[in-house]
Amino acid sequence: MDTPRVTGHREALRRLRLVMAGSGSAEERLAEIVRIIAAEMSAEVCSIYVLRVGDILELFATQGLNPDSVHVTRLQVGEGLVGTIALTAEPLNLPDAQQHPDFSYRPETGEEAFSSLLGVPVVRGGRVRGVLVIQHRDQRTYSDEEAEALEIIATVIAELIASGDLVKEDDRYLAGDGLAFRSGRMAGVSVNEGFAVGEAVLHAPNISIRQIFADDIEAEHERLRDAMTAMHTALDELLSSSSLHGAGEHQDVLDTYRRFAQDRGWLRRIREGIDSGLTADTAVQQVREDTVARMRSVSDPYIRERLTDLEDIATRLMLHLGGEVLNRDLPDDIVLVARNPGPAELLDYDSSRLRGLVTEDGTATSHVSIIARALGIPVVGKVDGVMRNVDTGDRIIVDGDNAQVFVRPSEDIEAHMTETLRAREQRRSLYASMRGLKTVTRDHVDVSLNINCGILADMQWLEETGADGVGLYRTEIPFMVRSEFPDLAQQTRIYREVLERADGKPVYFRTLDIGGDKQLPYMDANDDPNPALGWRSIRVGLDRPAMLRQQLRAMLHAAVGRDLYIMFPMIAEVAEFKKALRVLEMERARMDRHNAEPPAKLFVGAMLEVPGLVWQLDALLPLTDFLSIGSNDLFQFMFATDRGSPRVSDRYDVLSPGMLAVIRDVVGRCYSAGVPVSLCGEMAGRPIEAMALLGLGIRSLSLSPSLFGAVKAMTLTVNTEELRAYIDTLLTAPDHSLRRKLSAYAHDHGVVLES
């Protein structure tokens, strides 16, 4: 049999343009479209499946299959070959489709007569909206030309589906879906702490493409050039006039974004689309959707951030091409709901009205998260399906502290949450009134309360909380938001700014704590089978001494005339700490050789996170100026439990007798050696756990700024000597947890444990 002929997608596009401009319902036009595609591509079957709510793919039109199967054949996303295409957003090119392991036979279609299959996703708005398929009786592999033609045609079909004519808003829900107007709770991950109640604004600019096919290709190229110029001008104005001023990671993010807007690779692909006969608008849309669909499953953080930036820039370019602007008719209490917005997109909204952000994607180190934290708004990320289940105008509650979102809450729930918010604000006012009070227990013991920071924007909390200093500054975040390793000047600038904002208060800089779940996009991928126990933290620094030396050099230069506190994380043995000290001494000697002014005083410490180090404390402590207990990793390693595993993360309690006994032992040995000891981590931020730490002898805590007030209120109401005597009676008990007993103690002795 001869290979089926392809007349070329330009002829197909010409005929489709006539159909799109003609009369008849959308469904009638869709039926005509499949006939045109089948004819122009010499296909015996052409079918279009449309995605409905509930992740159902429904056969909407076919040429070649049983016409009675239209609106009858339905597949779940991930079911069969069509479902696989929708799930992966990747084309399938199969010479013998029925032999594929994902093939799902539907007898009502009559497709058993056809062997080969070429299917492509129909994508718009970064989401799969359907699947376009052609089939032949004979076994054949489709050419690259055929695949490209079908992908371009799918772009046209995406516009027809997106118009809303095919599936009306009221008909999006199949019988029994039960999804419409449903209220409920949606879980995610906490990206930025805080609490907000407001009105949902769905961040999906409604960009209508008025014309798909170009009448004048040169004119379309001219439109593209004009729109690019206008976009760059507008971007420069937006980024320079934003409410985010001053140095910081957020500025680095915006600078990276600005450079990406000038990328030539995606612009070349747009021009190629115009040359194929598409309008500039459609070409931009095609490049955007193709890239998003293909890269959606990529896990590399750098690539995913670039993908987000691309989507944002492409949207802006399309707005300029259409002469449109974002809708500014917005409520006073905006909760932005988005898949994964770009950093500049957040700045499009009035920051005085922006209350919170909910995303389907996003992590604590994503670009938009850095901007959100700088703006001080709560963020819940990785909320699966939020774009599908939320409409603009819905009431929505963002609980960044507990990583949850309430959509269309009932009156009772909203009233309760509003009251919770009011009570929270009252407690904040109370805590603010305590800001000037010295942190002293009932038995007159001084306690140092410090905050944890990760970006420069966090430094504002030093003044607002009245904290004694920064007990943990996570230096890795500036490394994680960049596309390349920050140089000496960049690092020095950041550390100097941190110290300036601290205004004489101590800042404990933790050297790079990368690896595990904190990967740098520009370093070799970590293929450790158990990353938490693999190549991470100080191990990376000692294996890459040049990197560690540069960071230490930047800290030394930044701290000229100031006290400098440096601590090395995840020290497993004294030998590792001594190696890190030698690297630091090399940099100090270098400064001496260059007659560089040193810090006023230098204090060097270790973080106790690995249980094995407990048995080497007698050898370690004489080498240190201080010791910081990292409770998160110490707990994880003590109980061999992955904090990220839902099956075991709650299996053990940090207030177990074993955990508390280890901390008491460490504190006692530090006191005997005359070495100051502190604790940072989640344990320090929960009032009942912080209370237990004070009873064990800890006198310095470092915690999240949002929890500062609650821990201070507890500290002012506890008698540490009485508590110590009580805890001593519990540590040899076989209890799983001492939480209930400590809670009862607090209640009986008037200790405030409100969070």
C-alpha cells in the first residue's frame, strides 16, 4: 500500500479558516473540521476528544469511527492511549496502536479495524483541553511533517474549545460529578506563613485571539516587533516602579526575569510559526503551549522556573499584540489563585489589596514565592486542582500556617475563620505590646529569643518582633533562586546588607546547607538513593572547598568592623569540624596577607544534627565558640523517620523521653564546658515544646517570626526551676510522648500556651 499523502498543513489551515468563519454551531463546525483533517492528511480516521470536568475525555467528533459513539465514548485522563496523551501532554506515534500496553478497546467505536495512530494534545492556557487523533488501517510510522501539521491544527482546535461554544459553562459537569459550587477544604504545602480571607481572583488573563491565520505575513512580523518593544518598555517600568525596593533576593529574581524576556530562542520559534501562515498571536500561543505541555513533567527546579517565566512573558506579549490590559476591576481583598505565576505577574496586582496567594505549583524557593514573602502575604502551594475548582469571585480562606485553603466556605466556617483571624490579630496586638519587655521567666531567668531568616525581606521581623538577633540565617536560598553560582561580590553584598539591617544584633550565618531536598539548579544532579543521608550540607562544602572558601571570604569581607558568627551544619564527627576550621583559617590568613580589615570579632560554632556527634562532644566543645542544636534533622536521624513521609512523619513525637533526655545531656555538657548552646528548628517555635526546652536548660531559641509572640508569652509565664524538677521525674518513663503531661503542667501552673 502506498504511503498516505499529506497535502501540507497550510492547505488544511486555509480550509479550517473558512470553517471557523462560517455559520453553524461549534459542534457542527467541529464535525466539519475532522472531515477536513482526514481529507488533507489522507487519514481514514480523525477524532477529537474534549476534556470535561472530572478529568473525563469525551469523543466530540469523528470521521471514520462509528458516529453513534460520539458523546458516548468517554475515557479518564490516563486511561487508554487518548488518556495517556492527555496525562503526559506528549504526542503518540504508533504503527500498531493495539499492541501498546495502554491501549483500551472500546467496541462501540469500531476502531479495531485500524492499526496506526498519531495523537497530539490540544493545549491552551497551559492545560490540556482535549486530544486530536488520526488513524490508518495499515501499520505505519507517521512522519515528522505529519506530526508537526497535526500539532499546528490542534492549536486551532484549542481556540474553538476555549471559546466556550462546545461545552457551555452549565454543561461542564457531567451527571454525577457533583463538583459545581462545592465548598470544601483543599490541602497543599505552606510556602509562606500567615492567614487571609478574601475574594478569589483567578489569574488566567482572558486573551481572545481574533484571527488565527495571517492575511499578510510581513505585517504579522511587524506587529510582533512592535509588541516586543512595547512589552520590554512596560516591563522596565513595572519592575522599576514596584513596591519592592532595595537589594535582596527578590531583586535578583526580577533581574533574572528581565534577562529571560530578551531570550532569542523562543522568539525564533514564534517567527517560524508566523512564516507557516499563523498570526503573531497564534504563533506565540502555539510556542507557549507546546513548550509548557512538553516540559510540564520536568522536575528540575531551574527549568521549571524558566518555564514559569516563559508563560508569564508569552501572556504579556499576547496582551500587547491584542492591545489589551489586565482587568483592574478587582475586589479590595484579593486572594490570587494561579497555577504558577511568574514573579512579575504578582506585581501586576495592587499590593495594598493583595491578601494571599494559592498556587497549583510552587515551593518556598520558587521565584514567585520569594516575591510573595517580600510583600508579606501568605502563600499555600501545590494545591492540586485549585484552578479547576475555584472561580473568580468565590470566597476563599488561605491558611498558610496549616497549609490549607477553604473554598466557598459555609457561613459557619467563614464566621469561625473570621473570628480566628480576629483573635489572631488581637494576639498580635498583645504580642506587639510585649515587644519592649525583657524576656525573663517567672523565676528571673533571662532567655534569648531570636528569629530564623532566609532572605533579606525576613530581616524586617527583627524590629517588628523585638528579637535579640538572628539565630539562623539560611544562606542557601540566594543560591537556589539564581541560574548560576553567585560570585564573591554578590554574596558579599547580601551578607553586608543582612548585617546592616541587623543594626548590631548578632546574626548566625549557617554555611551552605544544600543537597537532599535543596538542590542547586546549576550543580550536578544528586542521585543518592537516600538524599537526606547522602551528599549534602557540610559534606558538599568540604568536597567543593573552593565554593566554601568563596562563601567564607564573602562573610569575612562583609563583616568588616562587625562581629561575625559562622556555624557549620550537619557536623557528623569532630574531624569534619576541624576540616571546616582549616578552610576558614586559610581565608583569615589570606585577609592578613592582603592587609584586609577583619571582622571585629569572629565566633565559630557547629550545628548538632547528627546523633553520633553527641558522643564526641568532649572533643568538639573545646574547638567551638558556641553550639546550635538543629532539632529538625536531629529528630529525623534519632528516630530514623523521614519528615516528608506521611506514613511516618507523625509516628514519633519530639516530646518523647528519649529526645528530651538527649537534649538535656547536651545542654549539661555545654554548661560544664562553658560553651553557649542554643536550639533552632520547628521545636523552638511551638510554645509547649519551647517550654520543655526551657525546662531542659536551653536559654537561647531561634524560631519563625510568626511564632515569636506566642513563645515569648509562654516564656514570661513559666518558672524554669519548677519545670526542670518536674521534667527530671519524667525522662526515665517508658511513655511514647510527654506532651499530655507537659500540657497539664502548663494548665496547672498558669503557663500561657496559645499559638
